[in-house]
Amino acid sequence: MNYPYPCSAQFIYPYPIYYSPVPYIQNDLRTPQTTPLPVINPAFFMESAKTMQRVLEDAQTIVGKIAGSKQFSQQLMSAAQSGKMDAVRKIIYSAGVGQMPRISYNPDGLHLEFTASVHSQACCRLIVVLRWL
């Protein structure tokens, strides 16, 4: 493509460029403010992991029951799609879970949220989403 002006002249900035009379000096002499990290104590972390193992066992129990029993799955889907929350809770409890998850469902599937705490402090959360459509 041929331009009417040479390449260097086609992008002329029409306004004057402002230059600061005082040069800007970046202050690199600052020291970063850091807060000291707490002393490493893995006790709570280990307790959280042990608690999460129990949560995972409960989730595995429910998922295994859904995967292995057509009758259980049909009952659960039927109760959920009918909007019978009490029936859904009873069906999930009958699977043999140690702790009941928070249950919600929609037309697409089932949501189970398992939460646990160690020393009355929330430590673990597992969300299982299973689709049936």
C-alpha cells in the first residue's frame, strides 16, 4: 500500500509533548514491610486432614450407594424431583453416613456439601455435585 507521506512522517503527534523540569527519581531505598510468619505447627493441619478423611468416607459411601444401587438412585431422584426434602434426607441417611451433608438439588442434579470442624473451628469442606440430566 502506498502512503502519501514517508513512513516516519505519517504519525505526527499534533500536540506538544510536556517534559517535567524536575526529573522523577524512584525511591528504591524503601524497605518492604513484611509481617513475620507464625511458627510452623502442623498439628491443626494434621487434624484437618484426619477429619477430611472421615468426610471423604461419608462422601464415598453415598456416591458408592448411588453408583451401585439402581433402586437407591431411583428413590433419591424421585424424591428430589418431587421436592420432598425430608424423603431425600432419609434416603441419604439410610446409606449409612456418619454426618449428614447439606443437601440441595435442582432439575440438573444433586449437590451435597460436607463440612467438618476441629475444636469448634471450621476446617474442611467438600462439595459433591452429581448430575442426572
